Amino acid sequence: MQGKLITVFGGGGFLGRYVAQALLSQGARLRIASRNANSANHIKPLGNLGQVQLMETDIRKPASVKRAVMDADAVVNLVGSFADMDAVQNIGAGIVAQAAAEAGVGALVHISAIGANANSDAAYGQSKAGGEAAVHAAFPSAVILRPSIVFGREDQFINRFAGLIRMLPVVPVIGAATKFQPVYAGDVAHAVAAALGKQDGCVLELGGPEIFSMMGLNRWIAKAIGHDPLFIEVPDIAAKILAKGTGWMPGAPITNDQLKMLGSDNVVTGTDGLAAYGIVPTPLDVIAEDWLNIYRKHGRFGGGSRA
């Protein structure tokens, strides 16, 4: 990686911070391509002077993507969305791969998700599967990584539930029996770096060392932050009514598509990517020790028991 220029699409997001740290630590130069360059300002201080450049890019626009991959040695695509999914995760992924191939880029890593399936009931899973097919059609040697739920200090999954548990005496749980295998963002980032050096066209799934049901994960979070609310499993019919009635609203508790995704477990069933790259998966409690303090009644002095 020393001195190589790597374009990271979506590098200003949650996972992008960790990928940037992993690549910068190996001496790479980064071009962070985001729709809003200012959203990636926090990446610049992670590198030395001139090691990080920012570029405004929209992966739905081929000309914009071509500029971003120009002269790059490698490309990483982290972009994902719950809105405009087909344009971003399917068509956009193909645009990135095609541009990388035409530019003669040496390596491409594409982040997909466990649950990518052309026959999925959810548009999210369908769009992810379409993106995978488009990537390999244009760039056959690209490595595709499918993480389960990615966790870390800045995530929007564990933090969302922790916030609800802190505020509510009664917490409704949708998809209580659905299983997840949360994987640490830092481990995903190391897998990305390893995949750039081993372009074999494989598709690898990434999961952490623990599997939780949705109910079990909520109980784990409650114990970690020292709260003890009453958890109520939401019946499927009630969840469907909620998703249909409010799913279209900004900030809705759950959308219809997200509810469909909860119909399948989100765990590793294929090739374990972390094991393939010799990465020891990080348990949730190791990272959460300090991070979840903000949800305790008195912060780090709250005395909540650890899981």
C-alpha cells in the first residue's frame, strides 16, 4: 500500500473512518469520494500532510465517478443507502466497477451485505445482489465483502437501540427472534485492506464472534448501560401495520423493506472472510466498554454491570 493512491467511495461515512485508518497506517494515499466533501473533513487529520484528498462525487453519475478513479491504483466502494437503493447499490456499484476497469485500476473491493439475494423479498437485498453481479461483470477479480451488522462508536444500530433503552421504561422489539452476528468496523476495515492485496474475485461474509437474537441484543445493551426496561415482543401483524402506516415518514421506527429484511437471519453462512484473512473477530463488549458510557445514568461513573 505504501504510496499507492486508493479512491474510497463513501469514505466520509461511519465505516469509511475505519477503512481510512487501516489504509493510511499502511502508507497509502487516499482520495475520499463523497457526495458532500465537507462530510469527510474528519478524515484529513488521520493522515499526514497531503496524504488525504477530498472529492465531491456522486456514484450515480458516470462522469463524476471517472474523475474520482483517475490515476488511482485501487478502489474501495463503501456506498450504501436505504433510499434510492437500486440507483445507488445496484446501478451505482456497476458504474464504479466499470470506471475502475476502464481506468486500469489494479484492485477493487466492494462492500455488500449479508442478505444480498436477487430473490430477496426486500428491495435492499435485491439491490445489493444486483450490485454484486454488476461489479463482477465489469471487474471479475474484485473482492466482494458481505458484513453482518457493523458496530462501532459511531454506528447507527447499537447507538439507536441504546438511546431508546435509556429513554423508555417499556421497549417494543420488532423481529425479536431474528439473529445477527455484529462485526466490528475495525475488523471490516482490516478485511478491506487484505482484500486489496488478494484480488481473486471471491465473495466473503464477515461476522463477529457472537450471534444475538434481536431480543438478546437489546437485553445485552440494557445490561451494558445499567438499565432494566420491560421488553415487549411486537407481534408480526402489529409490525406490518406499523411499517405500512408510518414507514414512509422520515425517521420512521421501521420501513416496510426493513421489516422484510428482518424475516431472515443476518449471520455468516458462506465463507468466513475474517478467518480467511487471519483476522481474529472482536467481541462487542471489548469495544463497548467505554463507548456505551454515554448512555449510563452517570456516564462512566454509573456503575452499570458489564455483559
